Amino acid sequence: MSLMHSPELLAQVAALPPLPGVYRYFDVQDALLYVGKALNLKRRVSSYFQKNHGGTRTGHMVSKIVRLETTVVRSEAEALLLENNLIKSLQPKYNILFRDDKSYPYLKITGVAAKDGTGDAPAQAFARLSYYRGSIDKKHRYFGPYPTAWAIKETILLLQKVFRLRTCEDTVFVNRTRPCLLYQIKRCTAPCVGLISREAYAQAVAHAEALLRGDTQELLEQLQLRMMAYADQLEFEQAAELRNQMTALSRVLHQQSIETVSDKDVDILAVKVQGGRACVNLAMVRGGRHVGDRAYFPAHVEDAAAVFVPEGAADTPEGVGTEVEATPARSVESLVLHAFIAQHYIAVPVPPTLVVSVPVDAALLDALSEQSGVRIHSVHQPREQRRAWLDMALTNASLQLARLLAEEGSQQARTRALAQALDLPQEDLEALRIECFDVSHTAGEATQASCVVFAQHKLQSSQYRRYNIAGITGGDDYAAMRQVLQRRYSKLAEAQREAGGAELPSGQARLPDLVLIDGGKGQVSMAREVFTALGLDIAHIVGVQKGEGRKVGLEDLVFADGREKVALGKDSAALMLVAQIRDEAHRFAITGMRAQRAKVRVGGGQLEEIAGVGPKKRARLLQRFGGVRGVASASVEDLITVEGISRDLAEAIYRALR
């Protein structure tokens, strides 16, 4: 195997130190192939180059290595954390990769008012419940994270029923003159109009926080003591109010089956592998309540599992592939779960207990404990309530994986049907790339064009693009299509001319296999003119012409190269894929056009152009004054009352908007 590598690379491998660290392999195009960690860099990396791996995936990867980078660290824990940080940021081909999801939502209780209800302003004294997603700060109190927005809304509804806390915006709160509907249906105590004292409201907030922390028994005992005290003082109305709170709280706890559960914050992790795909189902318990779950589907599972070798096996003189009794090969489920835990908890708080479907290495738990400052432990074979949680998570993982495999099978069938119908290459359907264009405007106003991308059997939202169309007559869709195609493909055409017809290097943009145009003969003719002028192959252009009555399923495909138009039929899998891509381009164009139109009409972009006014300050200004017009009519003295707005900045805003 070493004969196919340069002497410089082999010399670098031979000179590696016998220390813990992280290594990275690169191919001839400098693309990252693999990131790994090692207790002994010299033994671990050398093992890849000391044996002929034949035609295995490990051999295929090793044959591509032309460059090596290493980083020495102090411990295995540091190596593990660095390895997974690099995997998440660099996304190598031969590592199990969990894509970044949106940040988790939190339940937010505004303000840091004292327990007696005092505060600088009424809105601060009467704390508000709200859904929140983003970075947290010390000005407010946060509970979570929760797996979904639905879990937050359910929790807020629970707290409204039991403790009747407000959820309205501060701008609404300070301007109320009479109670709202939530007061009438007993979901709020109407602090906005003074129907509850600051002290009583602060007590309700403290009780809500106790429930969110999982201190349910202590809370019930405290409520009972207060109820008895009111009864002894013959204050039966207040005692009845506390009795109703306790009844509502007990009913909720009974429905959730958590009255005897000692766990407060637990994550349940169940993994299933089937058909080359994997699913990790993460269920969350917060404050003793099961608040929901979320499924994750990693990429590169088969490649990563094929090239993985246990640390002990790779460190033996015989090299990769040697069976070592002390370090048995991990199952794919174990590899997937370890990758998820290491990558997921880099940015998400880790609870003290993890209930898992397969065992977790002590080294990984030690690294998480070192990172979080809290001792983390895992439970592999749980009992009682934890067993029920894990069984439920395993069932959900199986269902989600079955759904994914069914969807992927259907999507792959659609891709194959479209390739067959249009005589596109079928050798590598994973590489089939489709780009679709649409134009949207309202009576010629705020014209935008969209380009959506379909590749690897799915829509690639990260590659979508919007184009602001300018310099044309309003409502001229043909001119708009001409402009967007020229802007999209002019650089590609120039690169092809410079290459003299040769294939462009890997990693560089290429002409898609299919360019879909939402329109009939007119739009296709315009696209043909653009491609002809740029020297591109017009055979790639296909128009999606609406059928009779503009009904879905009656579309015709119109070709730029003179072929007869094709009606695939409403039950055609190929037409289903075309309609899916076309509808996505239409949706993406419309949402962009509406945002642009609102910006033009309302003047939302004016604040963005003022130096020193970022997203947070802009949001505070718009919230305080109800919109850009309100900000524009505000005085400098009014502007400086907004958090973060200095006098100099207020004067700059005042001048810019006038």
C-alpha cells in the first residue's frame, strides 16, 4: 500500500510522535476524506499505510490520501472533542455526520424581578411566559431545551391553566385598559389592569419555576400548607383558589404519569440501523415530564462503518483489520450512537443522565463531563419508568426509519422514472442534478426570480438562490427569465470556454443535467436564446407548461431542442418529481417577492442601512414603536429609551429616517 504514496507523506507518518491527537486525511483535490483520533498518533496513523487493504472501502479511502494533518492534544477527552468539532465543521466523506439542525427552543420567563414582585417597570415585575430560540443571557430565565416548538406550547398552556401567567407582548401589556379573553377563560390573572398584586403574581411565577425544575412534590406540599393557612384565617376564597391550583396540577401530573418519578432531566437515546440508513431518536425528559422527541438521520453511515477500526486493533503491529480480543469491533448502532452523542452535545446542554439503547464508552462520558462541568452517566439496561421511556424511543426510531426508507425509495423511483422519460444518464442517479427557475411579482412590483436545486434524490435547500430583477419593464416575465439565466450561467459558460471543451475540475460548478423552466414555449424560447448566446447545450432546457385549466397532472414538457412536447400523464412518477421541483421553485419565488415587496412598501430596509443598528436593536425599535413609521416619527428622547440605543445612535437614526 505504501508504494502508491509519496516519500514525503510516508516520511511525515514515520515522524509522528507517540502522543494523543487528531489526524486528518486529504485527497489530491485537497478535499477532506477522514478525521480520526488516536491515543498514539504514530501507531494509529502508521497502521493505515502498513497493510494492503485490497478492494475494501478502507483501501479505497487510503489510496486517495495525498496529504496528512495532525494536531497533538493533552488527553483522549480533548482528542475526542476536537475530532467531533472538526467532523461537524468540515464534514468529511468517511465519517458519520449529523447535520446541524435548527437551535433547540427554550421556554423563557422574562425579567429578573425580585420574588416580592418589585421591578423597574410593570412589564418586568409581571414576568411573561414565551417561546424562545437563540442564545441565552442572564437577563431572563430559561428552561429547556425542548425537542420541538409543540412541546414548548404545551408546557406554556399547562402553566397558563395552573398558574395563569401572562403570555402577551410587553407593548400589549403596558397599553391594556381592560382584561383580554385569556382572563375570561381563566388562563391569565390580568396583571395588566391590576387585578393581581405584584407579590401574588411573583409567588405564582416561583411556583411555575418549581414545576419546570421538577420539584413537584415540594410544590404540592407548599401549596397545601398555604391553603391550610388561609383556611385557618377564614380566608376561604384564597384557600379555594389554591385548592383549584392543586387539583389542576395533580391532574396534569397524573396524566403525565410522573408523580413518582425521581428523574428530573434525562435524555433517552435509541438507535436503529436498516437498509444502509440509521436513525437516532432523542426523547427528552425535563422537570420530570416527558416533553417529546426528535429523530436524526446521519449521513455517510455505510462508508464510515466500513473504514472504522477499533483503537486497539489499529494500534497493533499487524495494522488495520487485525482482530483483537481486548477491543472487539463495534456494531454500527454503537458507532452511530457515539457519533451522535459526541457531535450533538458540543452545542447543546447535556443532562446528567443518558438512557441509551447500546452501551456508551466511559471515555466519551468523561469527555462530556469535563466539557460540561457536570458528572454525566449513562444507563444501558434501565428498569421501570426509564425502561418504558427507552422502549417508546426505540419504537419511534423504528417508525421514523421505516418512513425515511419508504420516502427515499419513492424519491429514487421518481428520479429513475424522470431519467428514463427524458433519456438522461442513468448510471449514477445520485449525481443527477436539476435546477428549476421561476419568476414572481405583483403587477410588476418587487420582481424576483428563484432557482431551486434537486440533487442526490432530494431538494438541496442550502443551494437555493434568489435574484432581484432590475432594469426591465415591470411585468415582463420573459426579460426577467433572460436576466436570471444570464446571471446564473454566464460564469459557467466562461469557465467552459477557458477549458476548451475539457471537463471542468471536480468541485467546480457544472451545467446541470436538466434546467427546468416554469413556463411554456415563450419562456423556453427565451432560455434557448440565452443558452445559444452563452454557447451552452440547449438540450438541457425543459419547460413545464401548464395544462388545461392549469390543473396539476395535466402539464406538458416542452423541449428547447425541437423535440415534440411530452405529456407524461397524471399518474407518472416522473411528472410527480417535476411538479414537486416546480412547486418548490414557485414557493421560493413567492416568499422572496413578498418579503421584498413588504420591505419596499413599509421601508423595513431603511433601518438596516443605519450603521450601528443590528438585528437585535432593529427588533427592539420595531417592537417599541410598532413599525418603521413609528420609529421615524419618534423623537431622539423617545429613541434613547430603547435598550441599547445611545444618544449618538438615536440622533443618527433620527436624521436617517427624516
